Amino acid sequence: PDTIRSVALQFQKERQRFPIDHVRVYLYQTLKALEYVHNKRICHRDLKPDNLLVDLDGHLVLADFGFAKRIADGARSHTFLGTPEYISPEMLGEQGHGLGVAWWALGELGDERVDGEPPFTHEQTMELYHLVLRSKVGWSRRVQSHGAIQSFLARLLIKDPDKRAGAHGADEVKLDGFFERL
């Protein structure tokens, strides 16, 4: 069997800011990985920097499928799990969740890569969940100064999963103007 030699993106723990062009490539490679697993009806459910590895060619690899679950088309799961900073509003509610939890997490990752921290943060987990459910994203000046990424992230960070980018498949996300330069 092939062995992938990769390293975790540990430097991300330092809340490092990335140049917008790097964020664009990072997010595109991540969404291609999500597209692949979503086409197999697999919901990752724990997308976060620690679960994105970089192989020796510089490509991102989606890892740690410990929380992943196969979800039938139109079905929802009601399991509550994941990393608090990347949990979507529907994961916190009682209506259940589908593949859209990954698109929300992609928006969180993107904002974190541009701004240095996720859009919703709090030292206390319950307060963090309250922010995810009730607060609007407070865009930093850096995000605001790059209208294309702000628009893209705003489409991913819509609280209603049926209105969120990706609700009708990965093409909704891939075809966003933010990726025109790729």
C-alpha cells in the first residue's frame, strides 16, 4: 500500500495570517477534498486545520475520518460532535445536520487563514456556541479589504444550511468568483 508522507499544519495553531493568494489555493484544495468525499455521501464532521495535512508535493490531504459518517441524500444526522471552533449552527440545533457542516467549517477555516483566528471565538465553550447560533460574523479590516474573499466566506457562513453555498453541491462553491485566479 502507498504511504503518504505528510506533516500536519502545526504552524496554524499559532494563528498565522496567510496571503490571500495562499488562502485561495488552501481553500480550493480543501473544497476539492470535500467534493470527493461528499460525492461518496461521506460527511467529515471535523474539518479543522489539524485534519489537513500537506504532502511532499505541497498538496493538502484531508485526514482523520474518526467522526465521518455516511449520510444518505436528503437524510440528516443528529450526532453532536466536532471541534467547538468549527461547529456549524445546525450541529448545535435539534434539526440535525448533513454535508453542509463541512461548508460552514470551510468558511471558518478561510476566515481564520486571512484574519489569524476563527470568526467565532470564546474561552468558554457554551458562550462560543451561543455566538455561533446568534451572532453575525464581525469581519476584520483585512477581510473587508478583500471583497472577493469576504463575499465568498459570507456565502459559506450562512446559518441556514439550505441557503449556504454548497447546499446544492460543490460546484456552487468551486464556481465562486474568488477562485477565478486559479
